[in-house]
Amino acid sequence: MFREFLLAFVPVFVAVDALGVLPIFVTLTQGYNQKEKTKIIIQSMITAIGLAVFFVFLGRAVFSFLGISVADFMIAGGVILFSIAIIDIVNPGKKRRIPSKELGAVPLGTPLIVGPAVLTTSLMIISEFGTTITLFSVVINVLLAGLIFSLSGFLIKILGEAGSKALSKVTSLLLAAIAVMMIRKGIIQLFA
């Protein structure tokens, strides 16, 4: 059982990519106090777990009913992320327009923590290891992402203000690149 959990946990860990999302989290929450960040982290975990659980049980049926493919989902998620990255790059001096009450749900909860990669990976893992192990591995990975985000204050202390601004710009470019990758993979899947 533990071996099966590890075999399910590792691909979900790679798909969640909490360490890769950490710089994006730091950029998105720049200027928020610790209480607001904690609310955002909790909201992102609830959104991510809720979406993942829903998708594990009903994803295939909903996509089939609506005529939506995973490729369509990847393209839509990529467009959302790309829009956020462009706003950051074009308006560097302006405060982010994503209200903190929504930030945890979109884009953190989805598509950054639980997006097309996690949902697709979950579908593959279910067929191999079953629903229980899949759900357990997704929930543990989302909680781990929340823990990593809650420790982001250490990163800010190490980088300082100038380093944080530089990280913000690099992260915006990285976010745009991730968005393009999601769109590209979605388009390739559409035509495959």
C-alpha cells in the first residue's frame, strides 16, 4: 500500500510543482500582510482540493457531457495565466488587479496548484492505483504546497526589496512561459 502511495504521490508532486509555483505565489501576494496571505493560502488549498476531488469523481463525465477535452482545459488555463503575466509585465508600477478575495481561488488554487497537469495525472493514476490512493496523494500534495507557501516569508527576508522586485519580473516571464507551454500542449493534444 505504501509503495502504491509513493508511486501515485511522485507524479502528482511533479504536476503540482509547489516549489516552481512558490516564486509566482511570492509575486502575487507581494504587498499583502501575513493574515491576508494566510487567508489566500487557505483559500487556494480549499479550491485546489475541492476541484481535485470533484474532478476525480466527476471529471470525465462533466467533460464528456460538455464536450470539453483536457486540451481545451489546458488552453483555457494557459490563457488565464498569460493574461496575468502580461498585466504584471506591462504595468510594473501598478498594484495587481486581482483582489485578494479571489487570488487564492484563481490563479493559485487553479490553475497553478491544481491545473490541467494535476487533473490529467489524477485521471491516469486512478486507473492504475484506484480512487482512494489518488485522492490521498492529491490532498497531501496540496497541503504540502500550502506549507511551502506559508514559509515564503523566509524567501522575502533573504532576497530583500530589490531582489524581490527582480524575482517578480523573472516570475512574470516564467508565468508567461508556463502559460504558453500549457496552450501549446493543449493545441498539440487537439490535433493529435
